[in-house]
Amino acid sequence: MRMDANAILDEMEQLFPDAHCELNHRSPFELLVAVVLSAQTTDASVNRITPGLFAKFPTPQAMAEASIEEISECIRSIGLYRNKARSLKALSESLVEQFDGVVPSSRKELMSLAGVGRKTANVIRSVCFDIPSFAVDTHVERVSKRLGLAKPHDDVGKVEEKLRRKIDRDRWNKGHHLFIFFGRYQCTARNPKCEGCPFQTTICKRERLDAVRKK
């Protein structure tokens, strides 16, 4: 059975009508930092440390001037904190040097910043500037493949391309959050909550994907 991608979003929105960015932030700079910190850790963990981090380094200029050790001290409770401290300092330095500390809105300019890839750039454009974008993280990629919107071998770039083609442009920003909420709270990587899932008996390909991985 096939299901239109917009119809899939409709079902997700029934489950998660309040889907939104769960990284706490008050500015594009704060979200940029939070996204960098969120790699391989939870949004909740990031939200616990960012108030103290931003109290000490409230601007790109302040963070650029800080030592890696000072930044590390504020974020040591999360994984890979030393590498992330280096990334935050380099990001802040490039933001100050290239854009006088103002976070740009164009994808090309965002991706010119140290450590900023396409996914992060899309998050900033979508959440901070309301520019239609579809960031693909691990949740979005997993859900897209399980629901047949992308092929098992597609990389994140191909997944994004297919989602942008299949979903109405004016739904990209909310759609990104719907996919994340569905992947984070329903269609989890391990032990997904299949009971009550609107897609379980229709379009879900999880069992087939798992069988392919085991071969």
C-alpha cells in the first residue's frame, strides 16, 4: 500500500500536534550552539547545560575569546565535551570574523561557518528564520526509510531530496519536527511503539529493513 507523504504528515500531526524544536534558545546563536552540542546526546541534556554556558558566554564574541578549557568546564556533563568545546570556539571565531557575530540566514553562508553542515544550516533556517527547509537527522532518516519515503541505501542528502519533493513546501518546517517527534517518541530505533501506530499494518517496512540488515 502507498500513502501520500502529506497524508503521512496528517497522521503524525494527529499524534503530535505540538511538535516543535525542543532545544531551548533565545537567539539564532544560541540555537546554533545547542545544535552543535546535541550531537550524540539528548536535547534534554543540552538544555541542562546551556543556561550556564550562555550566562558565561552570551555572545559569539565572548565565546570566541574564551579558552577551550573554559568552554569545556561549562559542558563537561555531556559526551564528547572536549571536541564540542573546540567546535564551539571555532564556530564562534568564524562567526565573528566573517559576519561580525550575526548568524546569517543563507545556507551557503551558514555552511561556511566552522563545523556547520547542511543539517545544522537547515535547522537554523527553518527554526530561526522560518525559511522552508527540511533537516534530516537520525530520526528523520529512520522514519523516512521505515515508511517507504526513501530507500534503505539512501544517504541523508538523498533522503532530504525525496522528502522535499514529496511534501508540500509550506509543510517542510513543521514536517521536520513531526518526523522528529514521531521518531523520538513513537518509532524509536529500538523497541518502537508499534501498537497504536497508524502505519503499522499499512506502509511500515521496519521488519523488512531489519531483515536486510541481518543478511
